[in-house]
Amino acid sequence: DTAVSQTPKYLVTQMGNDKSIKCEQNLGHDTMYWYKQDSKKFLKIMFSYNNKELIINETVPNRFSPKSPDKAHLNLHINSLELGDSAVYFCASSQAGGKETQYFGPGTRLLVL
Amino acid sequence: GENVEQHPSTLSVQEGDSAVIKCTYSDSASNYFPWYKQELGKRPQLIIDIRSNVGEKKDQRIAVTLNKTAKHFSLHITETQPEDSAVYFCAASNAGNMLTFGGGTRLMVKP
């Protein structure tokens, strides 16, 4: 029974392309997040959505656009991919905001060539 | 915003020894402090957390302590085992409900 799932698991693409990563949670949580983990393993929040509304939008280039069709899904679309976008992207969810346990998805390893 | 610093960045211990990882935070309004463990190639998973109304919390071989005055908190793992080898992240959640992670500690337990 998968709690937080992401697709695809791996994504290899050329610079300049547009790509999307999908995330779904079946925990009934209200809040979902996107994190970026770089090659040095540093975890940094990108976006947070609560009940389909954007709550947190850290300093992220506007080439990154999150979309939440319903509270169980939070997708990430990236335009004009750059080499520096190569990282592992984790989706996560929690019951209510940042003071509850966050459950992470398996991650999407993005490699931009 | 919140800034969380974590030390050491790498820690190597012998099986059976204790391991201690320390974190400091900057925002005095932060009141929730979780610790996550990330095994190689896997997702981060919560192992223990502490809230600001508590000074210490234990769960079997792991414990976390919090000093709100000094704005630091620590993870203690006793009787380490090879399966404890992983990257450990501390984090702090401030009034804005945003979780800020420390830089991570790579723990290696040598059999």
C-alpha cells in the first residue's frame, strides 16, 4: 500500500526540454510539498500546498510551476531545463502543515544533459 | 528565515559505540524538531521528533534532547549497529510552518 508515490523514478533529458513529475498521496493529508536534494544531499523546500492552495514558494526560478488538481495530487512542471536542475526531487505530505510528520515519496532522479 | 546548522557532516563509529549528532537553529519561534534518516538511494523517513514543551524524548536506542535557551538539539544513538549507517537530517519548523533541514550527517557504523 503506497503512501506517497511519484512518477517517474528516473528522468534523463536534454537541456531546454520541458518535463513534469507527478505525485500522489493516499494518506488523506492536507499538505503536500516539493523538495530538491542536490548532489551534496542538502534538502531544500521548494513549494508547499495546503488543500490545493500555495502556502510556501521559496526562491525557486519561475521555470518551476507546481499544480495541485486536488489535495491528493501535487505535480511539478519544469520548463527550459538547465544543467543545474539535475537533482533528486522528493514529494512529501503531512496532516497539517510543517509541525507534523512528513512522509516522503521515493524521489525522482532528474539528470539534465 | 530559519537557519539550521548540523555537525558533524560525517561520523564514523565502531559497532556498539554511541553516536551523537548536534544541530543549532536560529529562529527562537521554532517549536518542532524532527529527525529523519535517509538510507542510500532511499527516501528520508522520520525516526524521532520533539516539540518545544519537552526537553528530552527516547525511543529504544535513540533519544533527542532540546535546549531552547541555547537553541540547540541533539540526536543520540546508543549501541549502534551496521544498519544505523545512513545520512541523518535534523530539521526545525518555525511559526511559518516551514520545515528547514540541516545539512545532514553521514553516519558510518563499522562492524
